[in-house]
Amino acid sequence: MHPLAALAKITVETFITEGKVFQLQELTPEMGGRAGVFVSIHKGGELRGCIGTFEPQKANVAEEVIANAISSATRDPRFLRIRPDELEDLKYSVDVLTTPQPIPSKDHLDPKRYGVIVEAGFKKGLLLPDLEGVDTVDYQIDICRQKAGILPDEPVRLYRFEVRRYK
């Protein structure tokens, strides 16, 4: 398991079993920079929680992972809070985002390579790249619109980003 995924795992386990925020003692090189980070938790091949930040909110990637791992386990509105008896069945992945770049049209997207942010006013929806079942740009954009509450005919600004995925 990659150190970032291991950090997500120990963070969730510590928070769920002890009610404490894990305190990291030493940063590895990939933990030191600043970036948006998503932590995804799966159980039996199904999503169990996924929360993240579009842009960095914390001092470094490690702090982003810790905050988002706790949120993924306890605050994803699609799921109940993770229970202690589930911990041994969970798998973790951490996506570290590149800085989102504005693009002129959907022609600059590829759902396997790029994640997308769809923005209309203050509403933003984000979808990570290379997700099972998301094979077209139009579907990727539709999911983002739904997540953000953006109407199908509402004009939007598009941004793309890449991720480094760690498991």
C-alpha cells in the first residue's frame, strides 16, 4: 500500500476507533507539497465514501489526506458513517489533483485521462478521471452538473485536471 493510502487508512481507523485525529510524525516527499486531494473508500468493490478538495486547503498533502479521510468516513452525505466492524473490509485510494486548467470546450476532455470541474456561478461539480462506467465526456459532464445542481441547458465553464492515484 502506498504511504498516502496507508495514511488515509490509519487516519480513518484512529478516528473511528478512538475518536482522535491521527498525528503524522514524518512527511514523505509526496506528502509535503500542496494540492487538492480526494480520499475514496471502497467496501466490497463499491464506493463507501469519497470526499475531497478541489484546491489545497491545508498546509500540505498529508494534512489534506487526514482531513478528507475523516470526512470520507464520517461526512459523505450519500452514506452512513463508517462503523468499527467495517474497518477490516475497507480499501483506500488517494487522488492528488493537478491545478485545474480552464478549457474552451469539452473537446479538450478525455474521461480516462482528465477529471472535470463544471462551474456555473457559485455552483461547482467535480468528477475524478478514470472511473468505472464513465466512458464519455458527455456523461462525465452530466454527472458534474447533477452533483452541483446545474441545469442541463445552463451555460458552464469547464476545467480539467489530472490526478496521481495512490492505492
